[in-house]
Amino acid sequence: MMIRNKLALAVMVAGISSQASALELGEYNGTTFNIGGYVKAEGVFTDPDDDDTSFEGSARQTRLNFSAAREVNGHKVRGFIEGDFWDNNTDDSDSSYALRLRHATVSVDNFTVGQTWNGQFFANAPFDVEMINFFGLGIGTVAGSGAVIRPDLVMHYANKGFRLTLQDPLYDEADYPDMVAAYTYRTEGGHAFNIALTGRDVDTSPGVDDDESEFGAALSVAGKFKLTDSTSLALSGFSGEGAAIYAGWGYNGARGTDPGMEVDANGDMVTLTGFSAGISHKFTPKLRGNLRYGQVKSDEVADFMDEDTLKLTTVNLIYTYLPNLDLGIEFRDQNAANRPPTSAGSSLRPAGSQVEVMAMYKF
């Protein structure tokens, strides 16, 4: 085996992943092997609206990926595996976190199959601003829980801006996969636009074993506009039914799972409407920053809910201290509890503000 220890070009891991550089290990019998990922250390200060402030530190986001690619009978074949050390453990008395599978895919030309990002994520992530928040993609998009939901099996077909996705349904008794059809258009001036239609079978009788369901559909639009060589503007919006579990908000807020987020007390699907706006600016070759606001509203919520709309504001600065080594700080403020915290602790991130500081080395 001939080893060619060199840095390869940035590899888009499973389409979108850590977006880190990858180290090419070498080539053997026509197959090229790469290893990549990053080490990330973070500290999060949390100031809840209704509780005491706290601090949590973690390196659990650290991830490692491996790929093997070759050409077979004129077809490009690639296998990819990625894991991190999140472990889904919320007991802060144990810091021995196990490796957790994030992605495992096989790609042949334009087809990708395996466990990876859902179609909603691909329809929004390339058109949003950069966030340090581990639980991005950002609130306000149809993929607000995109970083959390990676279906057990996903099939993507992508060709000339068009992407069709079939996903393992989140409703166990669904008659067909969850689906996303999306199209991306890019201009010569550096602008990009995406339109996506999502559809899925939703259980309309929570807790009742009668297999009653309805089809819910939502429409999403997203765009990124290159204002100058240093500044870009990101905008997105969506509305429809059956999207709550993917958007991270619904009838029960962020609590519960499908169908608890998708239907009201009468079994009628709720309609979600969300939007986001963000701006990115590169101050110097080493310093960049992002400002973002997003919100998502359910047209009906449970009686115990104080809010029908989740709002999240994010601002960050990221400094490239050395090549592939970033130092960053991010402020976040939200009006309602939604996702798990960035480290061990309670099951929901409370309403209030957070400040995260981090160091990330990509390889």
C-alpha cells in the first residue's frame, strides 16, 4: 500500500457534516481512504429565566469519520462512517461517554442510502448562517431539529439541483416513507435559492391503537444572498402540517414526540409557520461573525403552554487562531424551553440566555 500523507481538499461529509478537512490515508487496490473530524471543547454558561445560573463543560461533540471511495465500472462508489461521543447520556456523574453512530452511508453516483441527515436538513443548512450551537440547524426552519433527527434509513437522489429524499417514517405505523422533494438554483453572482415540499403520514389518534392517520405537507423556501465578498444574507420561511417533529416545535411545544407535537386534543393536525433571517460578515481573514433570528409558531398549543411561538436569537464571533483551529463565542437567547442542553443535564434547554465559548481543531 502506498501512503500519501497529505491534506486532501475539504470533503463534504455525507453531503454536509463537520465540514472539516480530511487527511488522505492512502490508496490500496484503487480505493482511496480518508479520515477526518474534529476535537471540540466547549463551556456553556446558562442563565434561565426561572432558575439559577449554571456552567457546564464538555468535549462530547468531538467526532471522527472514515471514508473509502473508488470507481467501479465507471461508477463512483463511496462508503462513509461518522461517530461522536455524545452517547445520549444525561447523567453528569458519568463522564465516560461512548461512541455514537451519526452517519453510515453508501453512495453510488447520485444515490446515497444509509443513516444520515434528513431531507429537510439538506433543504436549509446550506442556506443558513454559521452557528456554534451543537443543536443547529436553526429554529425557524422546517429542519429546526435537523441536527437531532437522523432517520435510521434515508435515501437521497440528487441531480442538477434536484433532490428527492425518502426517509424511515417517524410514525411507526406509517404506510409509506417520510418524503422531501427539493430544488436548488445557484446564480453566477453567488446567490442560492431552495424550494422544498415535505410530506408524511401522521398519527391522528395519540395513545389509541386504531392506525388512524392523515397526510401532512409543508412548503419551505430558503435563500442565501451574496451582498459583498465579505457579507451574505440568509432568509428562510416555511408553513404547513406534519412538520412539527422536524421543526422542533408543535402542539406540546418541544415536549413529547410524534404525534404529540403534530395534532391537537381533537386529533386535528396543527399548522406550523416559521421564518429566519441571518447575516454573516468576515471582518478580517481570520475573524468572522454571524447574527441570526428565527421563530416558529403553532396555530394551536396545549393548555399548559405559555407560548405558541418559539423565538431564538443567536450572535457569534469565530476567530481562526491557526489553520483549522477556531476559537469562538456565541450568545443565545430564547423565550421557551426546547432542545436538550449542550452537555449533561436536564432534558430540555430552558427559556433564557446562554453564552458558549469553544475551541475546535479540525483534521
